Amino acid sequence: MDYVWAFVIGGAICVIGQLLIDFTKLTPARILVSFVTAGVILTALGLYGPLVDFAGAGATVPLTGFGYLMAEGTREAVQQHGLLGAFSGGVAASAAGIAAAVFFGYIAALLSKSSDKN
């Protein structure tokens, strides 16, 4: 049943993104930033943590989960290092995901053939 809930919650988050693309004039970049920001805000309000506990990867894989990860990393770093943790905690917590995105993006760039769109 855990897989079903992960699919339902993750799918619902993706449906929200698709509705924003279809029915608003927001660019995809603004929607992506909004999702990360929403994850941070919902985590700060204490609402996203229970959703992660309930849905697992269905809540952590979408971009709202990236915001959750950054907010939790910042919170933990502030507890350990004080104010300096506010600047380093989010990046430290998400470093593996950022490094993987850069690495696989580089591999995709090497394997694909770029061309002019004209």
C-alpha cells in the first residue's frame, strides 16, 4: 500500500504542476521555483514532514521534496553551527542531488547532438 500512496501523492503534485502550465501564464521555470519554495514554506509550517512520512518517495522526489530537503538541512545546520548553518545547511544537505544533476546533465550533453533551432 506504501507504493500506492507514493504514486498517488507524487502524481497529485505533478498534476498541480501540469494544471499550472495549462491554465496560467507562468513559465515552467517559475513553476519549478514555486514548487521548491512551496516545499520550504510547507516544511517551515510543519506540514510537509508528515506528508513525507506518509507518502515517502511520492513526496520527496518531486521538486517540493527538494525544498523540504533544503529546509531540513538548514534547520539541522542552524542547530549545530548557529547562524553560519543558515548559509551552508541547505546546500550541504542537497549536495548529492545537485552533484548527480550536474554529472548526468554533462553525460547527456556529451551523448546528444546539439543543433541550431533555425
